[in-house]
Amino acid sequence: AVVSTQSTGGRREILELGSTEEKSEFSSMTDMITTCKEIIALTKQIQKHADLISKNCPDKRLVMSLSNSMEPMGMLSQQLNIIASVKAAACGKYDESAEVEADEMLTINAQNLMKSVRDTVRASESCSVKIDSAGNNLKFKRR
């Protein structure tokens, strides 16, 4: 899905922020927070579309699977927002090992969020196939 591809690009941007040396600290932190907010907005769009698909799916087992895959996305996106904000506020105030640990936490959280997004897109595809076979007009299409 387009949203998933854009989210993956956002995650790559987060991972690349640490290696960018030509930007100033403030610019880098601003970029990091902006990227995190974009990822969160895209995650909300995915949740919205997946919820619409789940409401129209006649197979309760697939709906439950989709619901279970969507569940962690809200929590993980909120954690991403908090970690990015705290990291930006604490930039330069702690020793280098604390900064590296914060970077690792941010990266791990972004990876977990992407796993949840992937699982949700897969479950949405499954529901979409069932919706299509039931004769509804709602259809999941990869772009």
C-alpha cells in the first residue's frame, strides 16, 4: 500500500538522522520530530481505512485478526511521539551513552510500529478478498 511505503521511507529518515553531520542539532531534531509526526499521521490513516474494511468484512475470524493487528498501532505511535519529544528536549543535556540509548529506543519503537503496520495491511488484504467475494464494492488495492 502507498501508506506503508511512505511509512517505511519515514522510518528510513529517522534511522538516517543520526548519521547526518552537516545539519545543526536543532535542524536535525526538528526534522526528527516532523518525521515522527508524519509517521503518526500515516498510521492514523491506515487505522481509519483498516477500520472501514473490518466493518464491512463478513468473516468474523478475519475481522478479529485485523483488530488484533491494529491494536498495538495506537500505543506504538503514541510512544514514538513521546520518545521523539523527550529526545528533542533532552538533546545535548546528557552524556553520549544516554543519547545512543535514546536513539536505539526510537529506532526499536519505529521498527515495532512498522511491523504492526505490515500486519495490519496484510490482514486488511485478507478481509478485502472476503469482502470482494461477498459482492461488496469496497476493495483493497495496492498502489
